[in-house]
Amino acid sequence: MSLLRILSGAVLFAYLGIVARVSWRLSHPRRDIVPRDYRPTDLPLERVRLQSRGGLRLAGWHARQDDAPGTIVFAHGVWSNHLEMESRAEALWTRGYSVLLFDYRACGESEGRTTTLGQKEVDDLLGAIDFLAGDSDPGPIGVWGNSMGGAVAIMAAGRCHHIDAVVSDSAFAVLADNLGHGFHAATGLPAWLFLRAVIALAETLAGANLRSARPIDSVPALSPRPLLLVQGEQDVLVHPGEARALHAAAGEPKELWMLPECGHVEAFEKLPEEFTDRVDKFFRQSFEPAGSTRADTSETP
């Protein structure tokens, strides 16, 4: 066997190994992830069982307050779980809101084997909304989502009018377009060489069309419900241009909060009081007219 053939085989083997490893990690989150900055809170969370609209059983945690201005559902990012959002939920709990946290499919304590990076997770979030909407008087409902959770919140709100307002932190506009940005940041390898193969294998493993995760197509349907987009300019996983694209495509009312010194979903950790103040004000103002439009609970297919 010639040296060239040996080298060619070694290169091909290495290439396929990288594609397989990255695709597997994309679609198979670890269930035992604990965020590096996680600290337990004093939230009086009651464990509840939710059901995705796709039929999977999801783990959830609910804390209700009397006379709350509304309930906020917290949607965590990819390869994570509800612990990522617990400190954010505590921040709004102390401002008087009821809160609901849950684990997406294949994450934490929920059923499922693979993540679809947002495509099927829309059904999971809608299952959480169904849990709240089944109450005799659910009141206004908002969603605060991180990264993939923010993207899912936009896509879910495009289908469900029970969602009265959305805060989306570090969300992608088009998953397939942004994967190259994140791939290069995570691996240091040229995305153009691997990405097509990685997406194809990840779609096979997850049983989903990842290219259909396109919040930019859903965001116009939020209007006239309010949207707050938050994005760090130093984000290496989601290109800051994704937030600008979402903002440009969204109808009014909308806000775009760009933070020059922040990376991926770092704004809350770096500016907890300012972030909480801004989100609190956003939801309170958003929920004021929600009661008058509550009768319109139609959904688009």
C-alpha cells in the first residue's frame, strides 16, 4: 500500500470521526449538566408533569403567587436543563410573578433521546403553555428563553396566542446559517469543510429537519405582542447579526438590547439588577393590554 493511500485513508478516517463526534454531541445532550454558575434558590417550586404536544412526558416545576401580574415560562438553551434558568426565575419571583420551569426533551428529567436544536422543542414549550392555559384563569403568560430556548419561544409564539410576550436572549434567526459560526468557535475547524456532513448526520440521528428551525420566519406573527431581543456583541456561539436580523423581521412593538461587553447569554450574570429591572418593566407593560385580547386564543397550524 502506497504512503499516499495510507495518508488519504487516515485523513478520511479523521474527517469521518470528527463529523460523527460533533453530530452525536449536537443531538445527544448530557442529562446531568449543572451550569458552572448554578446556585440553589429558595423558590417554592412544586414538581409538575407536563406533556409535549408530541406526546413526550416532560419534567416541570411551578411556583404560583396570588395577585401575580402574570406567569413567566423559562425556556433553557440547548444541551442544558431547567437549572440554567432557576436564578432568572427567582429574580422575577421576587418581583411578584408566578414562574414555570421545565426540561426540554432528552434534557434533565424529561423523556426523549435526542434534541432537535429547536424544531421539535416547539411542541415541548407549547405543552408547557397548555399546562398553564388549562387553568380556569391563567392570566397573562410570558416566555423568557435563552439561546435555543429564545428561538423556540419565538417559533412557539408564532403559533400560539396564549403567549402574550417574549424575552429572547442570544437566539439564532436561522439555525443552519448560524451553526457554522458556533462550529468554528467550538472546534477551531473550518465550518465549510464539515458543516454539510455534520448537519446531515445530526438530522439522521435526531430524526428531524434541522434546517426548518427558522425563527426569522415566525417572528412577524408575534406582532402586536411585544418582543424583547437581548444579544451580546461578544457572542461566539450565536452571531450578533442573528439578533439584528430577527429585529428587522419582527413587527412592532419590539426592542433590541445589544450589550457590547457580553458573550453568549451572559447579560443576566453580568448585569443582574439592570437585566431584571428591564425584563420586569417589559413584562408588566406587555401584560397590561393582554387581558383585553385574552379572548382571542386561536392558533395557526
